Amino acid sequence: SSGINAEYGEEEAGCEGSVLYVISQSSDSHRVMAVGVRGEGFTNRLSLPEKWMGVRDDALSEISGIPQCVFVHANGFIGGNKTEEGALAMAVKSLDMQGQA
């Protein structure tokens, strides 16, 4: 499915429905993943920016202004960066670009 489900303690933390992205580590990079809308299959709460979708490597770093980008999936549900700081910067910039910051 697109993104991930919000099964990460939102209810217990008192922020149910408000988590938009989750940062995780993969074998060789860090990922920023859009959280899916519960029960709506491939619908994300907030996808990564459309202008980043399907872009990779240096081209993505150039248009995003964030160094060491790896990719953003064509559907915008996941992106990668070589560093944790870069993945976090991608999430923050995405929120800012889409009026969520």
C-alpha cells in the first residue's frame, strides 16, 4: 500500500490523525514515508511534493535544495536521502512547501 499506516502510538500520544511523515533507516539510506489515511488504501495524509515525484539523485538535490537526496517515488509516498538529517530536511521542506509547517 501507499505510505504507512498510522499505527505508531498516535492515540496514546494524543495526536491521532496528525502524523504526516515517518523517518526510518534502510540498509544504505534514510527514508521519509508518508502516513496513509486509515482505511483508504493508497491515500496519503500528505504526499511528498509533486515536483519531487519521480526525481532522483543530483536532480532531486538540485530542485529540493537538500543535499544527498536519493529519490522520491513517482507517487510521492516515499523518498530517500543518504543521511538522517537529509531525510528530516525533506520532511520539513515538504511540510513548508505544502503549507503544513
